[in-house]
Amino acid sequence: MFTGDRNTADGLTSEDFTRPGIPFKTFVDRYLSHGEVKRIVFVPANTRAIAILHSGAVIDGKPASEQSVIVEYPQNAQQFWAEIRKVEAEMGIGLAQGVQIDLYQGMTTIKVIELLIGVVILAWLGTQYGRLLRKRLLENQAKKGGKL
């Protein structure tokens, strides 16, 4: 249902995560119902979705000026997914043929904590390895000093 990260988001830029969006109903009426949406990336931290359009998409009889459109959506990801699938079902599109929906979480607090714990563990292991090397170096020097 939801997977993905920013690296696989079809050339999205940081501007796509911050520029103003259109209402969900407008998105459904002008883009989704005409089959111009290739993929949707939902960004819960920004309460928005980024709809990536098919190349050569035609909106209101004109070629689309942007490769993506921002959709404002204040509810959670599950509600967004359900509403998209409901609209697709009303259009006669099954789950298997529906638009791909990805979830972009970004750096959550949990991920930051996990990263910090990992860095602390690696630093501790590095100091332990450094102590071991220092001890062996001193032992080797003591052995060489004792033989001379």
C-alpha cells in the first residue's frame, strides 16, 4: 500500500514539498478523473500529496505546465488512500489498476533517535578498538625493548 522514499520520487524537488497546493476536490475533478495521474506521494508531515503526472498530460485542454501538482489534504494517510480508492471505484477502476500511492515520511523523531543510537554505538566500538590497538602496540614495544 504505502512504501517509498524521496530518492524514488520521480525527480521531485524540495520545492514540491513546500509550494502551495490545490484542494482535494479540484484534484479529483481536473486530474484524477481524467487519468492524467501517474503516481501520488503522500507527505503526512506537510498534510499534502504530490501527484506526479504522466508525460504529456493534458489539463483543461492544454498541456500541463508542471510535471507534478500539489494536493492539500489535512487528514491522515489512511484516509487519503481510502478517498482515492473510493473515487477510483466510482470510476470503475479496480485496486490493481489504481494509481500507485507512496508514503514519504522523511526524518521522523524515531529515525533520528535510531540514528543517534547507532552513531553512539559505532563511536563506542571505535574507542574499544583503539584501546585494543594501543594495548597491543605497547605490548609489542615492551617485547622489543626486553629483547635488546
